Amino acid sequence: MVSTADLCDVRGGTTASCDLPLRQFGGRSVFRGPAVTIRCHEDNLLVKRAVSEPGEGRVLVVDGSGSLRCALMGDNMARLAAQNGWSGVVINGAVRDVTSLRTVDLGVKAVGSNPRRSGKNGTGLRDVAVGFGGIVFVPGCVVTSDDDGVTVQDHL
């Protein structure tokens, strides 16, 4: 896989990079795939529904409004995503079960962590454009993540 730095160098203006200070939490530090997007706030039911589906190498991008008041993903959901073939998850918000997340073969990037569970009401939207970190993630765009950061391209 081409690194995010090389993508920015080679593709220039066609590759956007996220400027949020996202941290690596998952056992896979490099991942890439087409985006599936969710916008939610302190409610992870849509996230759980998404990772319960076949991932087919896709990347789930979750805009949790940057809230660190509760976690939108923990180790059980991450294991489910890995078992179902998701490549990774990028969360503008918090995760929990940090020690366990490191053992799951899934890319997990998030702003931070909090041990508190989120709500489970199903509020939010799926497959809509979400923006954070100075870029917009649209369903199907290609998300690449490594230790340098997260980039987005319109296509492979």
C-alpha cells in the first residue's frame, strides 16, 4: 500500500489530509478502503449496525461531533467489525477498551478515549457526507490511514 505521505506527494491536490490529532487504537496501523459514513452524537447504534454487516474491506468513518463524553466503539464492536471484514474505522469522537483494541486486527483511529458507554437510540444518519479535520468524507471515497495520518481521495 502507498503511504499517506506518498499519496499527498504524488497526487497533490486530489488527496486531502485530515488535520485532527487522531490516535491509533487498533491492532492494524495501516488500512485503506472505500468509505461508509455515519453522523451521530453520543449514540452508537448505527455504528453497531454497520459493523454487523459484511465490511468487504471498507472503512467506516464516524462523525461523532468530536465528543469525548462517551465512546462510540469498544472492543466488542471492533472484534465484530474485524470478523466481518472491515478494514478500519475513523472516529471523530471517543473509543473505549483501549488495551483490548490493540489486540484486534482492525484499524481504529479516534480523537481520544472515555470508558463511558454511548446511547443506543439509533439517532443519526448513514451514507451522508461528513466533514471533520478540514476534509469531507463522502460515501465511496477512498480513505487511507497510517501512522502519518488519514487521507481521502475521490477514487483509487
